[in-house]
Amino acid sequence: MKVVAVDPVGSVFHNYFKTRELGESRRYLLEGLGDEFIIKCVEFDLIDEMVQVTDDDAFRAARELVRTEALLAGGSSGAAVWAARQLALGLNRPARIATVLPDSGFRYMSQFFNKDWLAEKGLSTE
């Protein structure tokens, strides 16, 4: 089994995981993942790999879950689905990928489910 964490571009976790150095955070819109500083509850030694996801990719995947699967999932769930797909694309043998959809999209109806909000933030409206 391989444990893969998902981290938004702009969070300090990915750089810390790779280098054990803090690095600088940048602004991102995705809620519930990553942070601007290292928090004590993250057990980096239990993680085998960490992938970064953009706000755009996470929000697009969450909107796709509604359209194709009738799942009203939030941005963190979209990030998890996006990362699982990226891992699947990189496989060179059959494997099973399990992921967790940790949030609901109910809180985000006026945000990434709203085309005006997306356009205002410079994100994809597709």
C-alpha cells in the first residue's frame, strides 16, 4: 500500500515533505487542505508521496462530480479525485486506488459552483 497526500499549490506542506524545509506559502482558495505553516497533527513520515493540486483542477473535478456522479462534493473532495486520476494515469500495471471524499459542496454554492465567482478569481468556468 502507498499513502499519497494531496496538497494545494501555495501550501507549505509539499515543500516541507520534499525538503524538510518550510518554504514560503502563497495564496490559494482551496479550503481544508494545506496550510501556511506546519501543523503538528500531520505525520509526514507516514506519507509515501505528495501531489500538488491547483485550485482550478480541484474545483473543476468537484463540479464534474456533480455533473457525472450526482455527488455534491467540496473542493477537498475534488482535489482528492483529481489526485487519484493523476495517479491512475501514471500506473504501468493494474492497481486499486482508494480515496476519501472529505467534504460536501453545500457550503460552496456561491463560490466554485458559481461561474461569476470563478471568473472573478480567474478560474476556469467549464
